Amino acid sequence: MIYDPVLDDAPILQGDIFASLPRVDVSLKKVSVIDSDLTTYEMTWANAAESQTGARQMVRAILPLYPVDAIVITQSCDAARADNVSLCEIVPVDMVLKDSQNWRTTKTWVKNLTKQDTESLRWFYLPPGGAPGFQERMAVDFRTVIHLPREELEAFKQFRKARLNKVAYEHFREKLAQFFRRYPYNPWYPLNKEEFQEYAGQQHEPVEPYDWQR
């Protein structure tokens, strides 16, 4: 298995897996703000922010909290002394897969996982079982980032279940770096008109030509 157990007194490192951490969901359209007399008002975030004076003034509000599993993405050197630690949410793998209903047999699972896990940069696969105790196939979703105070995370290390072993961590670190430094582009942009028409005919979904390809 790709997980290593972690001693309670071990420092927090990149690749550490935590269970049941709070994820806060905030709406810009509707915020339940609490007044000084504990009266609650619903307003937009724009109105809530305007009601405060001075820089970085706190808005007291009621916000939904969801317990989620997450993995540390802050570099280990920063996780030792930064004010906050950043983590990415861990979700069931079906939430990040394309056409997951076609992955049901062992044959298609192995074929598609080894291909898509390499090609898709936005997620990292985590198998079930092992030290984290995952009951199903999971994935790190690099698109969902939460951050928590480092000192408080250190004080509640019972939420830490495992960390990636050396082989998995090296892959995780590289894939994480590629995700955040990736440059999105349309691969057909250098084609001429004839080449673009051939490319477009091979695609399952329509692609938009550039001016020089019309």
C-alpha cells in the first residue's frame, strides 16, 4: 500500500493525510451576519464588507462547515513554521473521473487509471484501505484548497491518519507542481487550415478554429 503510518509527535509534512477537517463554504450572494447584540441579518457579501471599517476587520457570520478528508500541499519547510497550512480536499474518485460508469471492471479500471492518472493533472489517485482507512477509491482534487492555522493543526494531530510513502510522495509532489504551473492552451493552434480540418474531424466535440484556420 502507498501509505505510511505517522507517529503522533512527527512534524507535519507535505503529503500528510488528515480526516474530518472543516471546509468552509462561503456564498457571496447571501451571508448570515451576526450583529453585536447577536441579531442575525442576511445580506450580500458586498454589504457585509462595507459595514466594516478599517483593514482586515472581522465580519461575524454563520457559515456552513463540512468535515472533509484532506492532504497537506504546503511544502514541508513552510509547514514547520508558516502561520497557515494549505491542504487539498480528498473526494471519492468518481467525482473527478470522466465517464466513471465505464470504469467498473478490473480490466477497464486498470487501463483507464494508468492512462488518465498520467494525463489529467487536476487529481491524484488514492487507493482504498491502508492507514487512512479509506472505504472506497479516493482522489486528491487539486482544485479545492483549504487552509488552517498550523499551530491548531499540530494540536489536533489525532486527525492525521497517514502520509504518502516515498514512491507515492515523489509522484504527488511532481503532479502538484505541474498542476499549479500548467499553461492551458489549445493544441490545434499551430495547424494550418487543412490540418485543422483533419484534426476537427477526429474529435468527438466541436473545436473552434483560429482566424488563420478559417
